[in-house]
Amino acid sequence: MLALQIDPAGPVDEIELPDDPALLRRVLTTRLGGSPDPGYYHRRALMWLHGNAANEGLPPNVVATALASAWRGMDIGASYFLHGRVIVTGAADGDADHLEEKLAGQAREVGQVVADRTLAWRTAPPASNEAAWEEIVRAVLAPRPL
């Protein structure tokens, strides 16, 4: 099944995952480095998260947090950040499913927004981490032309 992998310091990569539920769980555990917990930020997608990522000191995942914010239509980073590697799948009846291309495209777009902002900050850094995050949130929550 089509899925996306979002690493804390890397791009949004397309991956293939097995359809078999037992095998899928093992692959998710391996890719995440720990017990996979589903995050519900969009009704047609699941964000699979390392169950103890923050407590284990895994780095914040800015792209995944920005994507969750975009899908929720609000700044979730104001309350908490997602940490570590995140795997995004489609969702059907609460289970993982093939990710729709429209949702994959939105994830890639958010990844590009974060990459563009990060590149721009090399010459004009934001005043603080909070200001950087606010800039990202404004960009991903901005209305887009249809």
C-alpha cells in the first residue's frame, strides 16, 4: 500500500507497506523504532507515531507536526510536537489503507513549505524557534487557490 515516511530532518518520502495487518505492524515497528501508535489528524489518513518518542528524546518532527496542523486547520504545535519518524497511511474503518494521492500531495506540499522556510532562514534567521514555527503554521494554514 502507498504510504509516506516523514523523518525529522528529512524530506517526505513515498514508501510501500504490506497489506497484511500482522506484517504491517511489524514493518511499522521496525521503521518507527518502537511501538506504532495511530494519530488521527485527518478522517482519511493515519499518522503512525513511535509510542514513546518524546520520552525517548527523539527529535521533533516539524514537517509531520505542520501537516497535522494543516489537516486539523489549527496549530497543534502550540500544545505539542510530534517526535521521531512518522509514517502516513490512508485510513479505512480505523485501519491503515492506501493513502490517497490528494493527501500525499498535501503532505509533499507541507514538506516543501518547511524546506523552503529552512533554506530562507540560512540568510535571514527568525528571531526565535517560536517565531519560526509561527511562520510555518501561517504558511500551511493559509488558504490555497483551488
